[in-house]
Amino acid sequence: MGQSGLPESISRLINELAKLPGIGEKNATRLAFHIFRSPKTYSENLAQAIIDTKSKVILCTTCFNFASSSPCGICKDTERDNLLICVVEEPLDQLAIEKSREFRGKYHVLHGVISPIEGVGPEDLRIKELIARLEKEKVKEVIVATNPSVEGEVTALYLSKLIRPLGVEVSRIAHGIPMGGDIEYIDEITLARAIRDRKYI
Ligand SMILES: [Zn+2]
């Protein structure tokens, strides 16, 4: 038995689940009990999926998106426009933009946004790598598709100041997207329009 009077394995599972963002002890307990009551195949599939995520998924060393090989399929795709790079916060944003079918260039995933409150500075994001890419590849325009939040705007302006001196145009997706909205959850039509109506910044 663990400290809480629960079998040790369950306490351990609760502890690990509680470390996930936004879960907390109460939800972790509920999830652990749910896993306990589910068929054995479910817990095996869940465990295997977690293990595979860490052992089989890598970050593409060019665009820093999730990939199973590097360079990823999009970076390798010769049909896509090399002159355009769309910068996004997270891999899910890249997926959402890809689904809008409006964009046929390449991507760059920052893995976050500049946020002084959360202690995230430019050095914590894949910004250095983006600049190195722009110095190496022949790029005409960078489209900044960070979320329309305060942090997203700050990041877009920061990138613009850094990139424009390199002779590369910087544009920001138009805001058919509401302020405070989340790219990941925006419908495809709104997102397609936002990319089409982007503004130079
Ligand atoms: Zn890639």
C-alpha cells in the first residue's frame, strides 16, 4: 500500500498523471481509476503509445515539427514553395494550416511564444534556428502565424525586427481570427482567408 492507502502502482500512476499540465491530483485520481477499470488492452495501448511517442517521434532538424524522420515529409517535398516559410507556435497549428489547403510553402515551428510572465524568452524558442535557415536558404517571405494573443503579437513583432534586415519580407496572418483565439481551433475557411489576407509588418 502507498502513503494514501492505495496500492502502490495506483499511487504511482496518480503521481505521474498529476504531473501533466492542467490535470492536478483530483483529475489524476479519476483518470487512474478509469484506467484501472478499462480493459487490459486499453492500458497496454496507452502505455505503448506513450513509449512510442518518446522513442519514435523526433523533431525535424529543419522545421522542428514532429516527424518520424528528418528532414520531414514537408521539408523534403520538392513540389512545395521554398520561397515561403510559415512560422507557427506549435505542431498542431501547422496541421490546422495544412488542412486549410491555402498554403503550399514550408513551415517553421517555434515551440511556444515569447512570454515574460511565463519566463519564456526568444532563446527558449526555435528562433535562432529560423534565422540560420533564412541565412542559408533563399526565402522571399516569412508569414508569422502565431496566435492573435498578446504573446503572439509580441513574438511576431520581435521576428519582424530580426528578419527584415535580412532582406526577407515579413507578413502577419489577417485577423478573421478573433483576438485571444487559438489557431488550432479555428475553422479551415477562416484560416484560409487569414492566410490569403495577410499583412506585411
Ligand atoms: Zn521539416
